[in-house]
Amino acid sequence: MIRFTVLVADPDPRSALAAAAARAARALADQAGVDAEPHTVDLAELGPALLAADAGRDVTDAVARVREADVVLVATPQTHGSYTGLLKVFLDRLPELGMGRGVAVPMAAVPDLRNGRNIEEDLRVLLSDLGAWVLEPALLLADAELADPAEVIGAWAEVAAPALGQAVAVSA
């Protein structure tokens, strides 16, 4: 079974973005024919422990889950034109090439899709710098689509699934 992790970097715990990310992961796995039960790591639930020198077991377990995953869907809201500081603080805990064994799937919620290319590029660079093979296309959702993202997620999953299937087959 493929290890599939959903990493949510929304400052609000159990956010609409977290629900959309979990839905996107399931849709992508189903469309790609990948046997995976996505597990969600909600960084908002880790809170201040992410900044502690001794982060504790929850943070250590979350880092291990991301490092060991075959596929990681990384979801963040756009903040000041890029990804959240919450995501950066968490990913700084990974060693160099800490995502080098897997596939990363970028996902972002943006206020306006016309300005979404910056965050997509920023995520792509960040994840590839950590050694991940970054899936194309990324999933961008307008903030207004978070309440009912099914149609957009379904269309995206159809397009992205062949690339995921190929990447998983190559890395196996």
C-alpha cells in the first residue's frame, strides 16, 4: 500500500482547506488507481510546539510521516503572495532532501486565481529543493470554491492522475 500524507498548513485547525485537501487526496488516489488511504497532518493542531527546541512526540511523528510518505499533498492558503509561515517552520524541521523518496502534490487556496501562479511556483521550488518529485499540475482553488470544491477537484484529479500513477510506478 502506498503511504499518502496530506500536509495542511492552514493556521485554522480543521479548516475548509483541510477538508478540501483530504477530498483532493482521495480523488487523486482513486483516479490514479493508487491503493492508498490518505492520512492528514494538520499543522495548526501542532501549534507552538513547531517552534519549540524540543518539539515533542506529535511534531516528531508528523515529520516522520512526511519523510516516509510515498506521496505528500501539501495544502496551504496563500498568505502575502506565498505559502504560510506555518508550512515553512514545519518543513525547516526536515533534513536536506528530506522528501527525496516521494512525490509532492502542491495545493493552494488563493483569494484570486489570476494571482495564483506565484504560490504555485513557490511551492514547486520549495518541495523540489527538499528532493521531492513535484506533480504537475498543482491544484489551485479560489477561496470561494472551498465551500464546494468537488467539481474543481474532480476535473483536476482526472488531469493529474496519470502523472501520479507514472511517478508511483517509477519510484516503486
